[in-house]
Amino acid sequence: MVGHCAPTPSIVPHPARMLRARLRSYAPSVLISAMPDALALLTTRRSVKPIELVGPAPSAAEIDTILTIAARVPDHGKLVPWRFLVFEGDGRLAAGEKIAAAFRADHPDAKPEHVEMERTRLARAALVVAVVSRAAPHVKIPEWEQVLSAGAAAMNVVLAAHALGYAANWMTEWYAYDRRVLDALGLAPNERIAGFVHIGRPAQPPTDRPRPPLADVVTRFTA
Ligand SMILES: Cc1cc2nc3c(=O)[nH]c(=O)nc-3n(C[C@H](O)[C@H](O)[C@H](O)COP(=O)(O)O)c2cc1C
């Protein structure tokens, strides 16, 4: 009589098992646990006006961290429908010249101090990261979703800056919508500014502003 015996344990490594083992060695399974620091950041973050930001600017390594986090956002279709333009050091005033030129063209009689204010727009904070939307018509992915991805990237710039101990302010102001300025900053015709995120150290701890009560913005769907 032939007895049933337990299957012999496989000694030949199965390709799928080998692959799983290799992947495990690259990326040990991550136990997602609560991150109270992250919650503290998210519940306390608030914007600080550019004029209330002081130096020094984030280091080169910190800027890389901010941009790496910014590039890590939901992106339907993996189109990467955004890019980043960094203004630091002298580049901030060089860009300011372009802003001031557009302003002067529209306001030839403007007072010198007003022109100077425009020239220093991007020099108020030690670092400005512009999030450029590259949203374009696509056969499958709505442009709207590409724009939202750029918004997510801008928010990640803000959050990463805060997580590193800086403060930030996501702004657009008039020059974000001025085609002459965008051209001068090197944006392609289909590119737009999602935001100029100003980053620095807060001169003093910011006070919060009222937030919308959840009751005003939340409803629960019922059948
Ligand atoms: C797309 C976008 C553009 C913005 N542009 C400006 C702006 O040009 N000027 C401004 O004062 N605030 C602007 N804000 C608002 C600030 O980023 C910020 O939300 C506001 O100062 C409130 O601070 P909070 O972030 O602490 O709520 C903008 C926000 C978004 C989302």
C-alpha cells in the first residue's frame, strides 16, 4: 500500500521565493506605526509671512531633502507633471530684476521704492522654491489631476521645510500670473507657477489663525 506522505520540503529555490527574499533584503517590510512627531507637525504647522522669515537658508543637503520629499507625491499616470525652480543667493535678486522689469513696463511712473519692493520680492526669504506645473492634455490623465499633483508637491515643500525646523509660505502674488515674468524665468508656454514657496527661519513663533470648524466642512454621506 502506498502511503500518503507529507510533501518533501522544496530544496530547490523557487524563482518567486528567491525574488521575494531579494526584495525583502532590499526593503524589509515596513511596519507602519503611529508617528506622533508627524501628527504634531501637521496639527501645528502654519505659514509665516516672508518678511518675518530670517536666515540662514537651508543647507544644500536640506534643500535636497525638501525637494526629494516634494517629488514624492501622488501622481496619476506617473507623468511627473511638475518641476522645481530654486531661487537662492544672488539668483533671488536676478529673478527680482525680471519681476521689476515687468512692473516698470506697466507702471512707468512708479516710485523707486515701489520698484525696489518688486525687485526684492524673491529675496525676502533666504530660499524660494517655485513649483512649476507642467500639466498638459493627456489621452488618459485629466489635466486637473496633474495640476492637483503640483499642488501636492508644493504642500510637501511646505511640510518638509517645517519638518526641518524652518517655516514656509506658499505664495503666488501677481508675478506668478504674468507671462512676461514666467518667460523671463525660463518657463515653457505650457508651464505655470503652482506656487513660490518662501522658506526661512521664523523670527518669532507664529500665532495660529482660526481654522474652519469641521462641522462646516464635513458631511457624512448617508443613503
Ligand atoms: C495656491 C496658493 C497661493 C497662495 N498665494 C498667496 C499669496 O499670493 N499671498 C498670500 O498672502 N497668501 C497666499 N496664499 C496663502 C498662504 O499660503 C497661507 O495659506 C496663508 O498665509 C494662511 O496661512 P496658513 O498656511 O498658516 O493657514 C496662497 C495659498 C495657496 C494655496
